[in-house]
Amino acid sequence: MLGTMLHATGDIRIEDRPDPQITRPTDAVIRTVATCVCGSDLWPYRGINPVTSPTPIGHEYVGVVEEVGTDVTTIKPGQFVIGSFIASDNTCANCRNGYQTSCLNRDFPNGCQSQYIRVPLADGTLVATPEQPSAELIPSLLALSDVMGTGWYAARAAEVKPGSTVVVVGDGAVGLSGVIAAKEMGAERIVAMSRHASRQKLALQFGATDIVDVRGDEGVARIKEMTGGIGADSVLECVGTNESMLQALRSTRPGGNVGFVGMPHDVNVPAEELFYSHFALRGGPAPVRDYLPDLIQRVLSGRIEPGKVFDLTLPLTEVAEAYKAMDERRAIKALLKP
Ligand SMILES: [Zn+2]
């Protein structure tokens, strides 16, 4: 099969790779229908995370089940499935508490930018759609594998409620998905912080009520002006840099909530500032699996269209261009067709 390998910083290649096999009785092998490049794939691509040896890459996928192991009971060959970027049994105590990304048996369906994928813990990880979805629904279903579920978790973690004022820091696919989530959860005012025209436009389509196109102290001042001088009830941090984290914290009102889902890189939060702020901070890798059944329904009913975050579609063989376009911010998110 063809699969994507990251060889070194900036060196991404499509190659002949061994076909994935069932290696444990709880595995499934799926034929990839669509996959994509994640903002977090850019960390090693840019050399921010070191690449020590050639590595299969990609963790977002939808596909059709080809084969299942002998212990798999609910997932069947032929089903169209969506799974989380972290495999979970969905039965342990952490899973039952709704934190499948901290599953006691968690595993990783790695190397998903490929024609076939081995998914561990198939019964716990994969969710099948009632029937084969139409082609136009595929991008939105694919978005549920990571970005939409992550945006949903950011909004949950930030305790967005009907009537809330919400600020979303980050205008990548996760931030834009966070706008969808805040809208679905009944937020009254949703401020998207973005300096890019195409992303601002999409944020407004997804339900943002305001755009703030400045950052840092100026951005904080703007948010304060908009919120009677106190800051927002809920802030979604969807980037992971020190600058974006401070932006999020300082845009939150005393007693408000921050949901942070950007993978932190060199983030240093001053404890004293946290102490005096009175706000609650919750984050981490999103338990996407917990939200899949609900989000699949919202996509199938046409209520949400997170697939609009894909503004570039390429054949899998052009994966190098997909990375380049996202790295240069020419694309928000690239969908790959095997
Ligand atoms: Zn578990």
C-alpha cells in the first residue's frame, strides 16, 4: 500500500509500505476513504519536535472496515467507520468517566495518512454510521476524527452554556470547530480572534458574532472593551503557544473558564496570575470518542458542517504539497484521498 513517512524536518514522502495486518484479536484493518493533515503534524514537520528516524504519520481517518480480529464483536467488515486519534477500550474507569484519551489501555492508530490503517481496540475506538454516507458528507465525518471533537471538548472544558460570552483563540481548524461547538451549546456572543480574511469568513459562517484581528495586550484590551471591562465567561485556547495561552488567560473574566486544547509548546503560565484570576483551567487531548455518536448525528442531520474547514483536497500521492500548503498557511486544512 501507499503510506506517508516523515523522514526529517520538512521531508515528507509517500512510499510503498507493508499492508497493515491484524496483530491483536481486538484490532481492525480499515481501507481509508479520507484522511488529512493535522496542525499537530506540523510540529515535527517544522522541526519543533525532533525527527530521529523515518516515521509513519497521520492520525485522522474515516474508512471502510476490511477485516477484524477474533475478539471484535460490534465492528463488522463493510461498515463505514470513524475513530478517534487515540484508541480506547471504552470500558475502563477512565473511559466510563468520559476521558477515553486517558484510557488505561490506550493505543495509537498511527500512520493514518495511508491507504490502509490498523486500528487497535476496534470495538472501543470505532463508531459505524448507520449506512454508507454520501460523498459530500465525508469531509464533515472526517473532521469528527479529531478537530471537531477537539473543538467540542474545548467548549465543554470552558463550560460554554446558553447565553455565554465566548472567545476563541486560534483560527485553525480546531478553533473554527470550537466556534461551531460554542454555537451548538447556545453561546450568545462568540468572538473569533483571527487575522486572516478567509478564516474570519468561515468563523462568521460557523456562528461567530465578532472578529478581533489584533492579539497580545491589544487583543486583551479589545476583549475587555467588548465585555464591560471584565473578560469573557469562556475562552477556548486552540493553538498551544505561550502567546496564545496568555491571550486566553487574560481574556477570561474572574471566575470564568478556560479550555485549552492546543498542544502546549514552551508554555509558562505564571502561578500568581492564575491564583488571583479565580478561573478554572481544563484541557488536554480531547476525548473525541465520547462525542462521536452525538457529533455523527449532528453531521448526518445537516445541523453542522465542520468539513468546511477543508479548503484543499489532494490525492494522497500529493501529501508533500498538503503539508507545504498548511505550513505556509495557504490552506486551513488539507484533505487527502487515497
Ligand atoms: Zn479505557
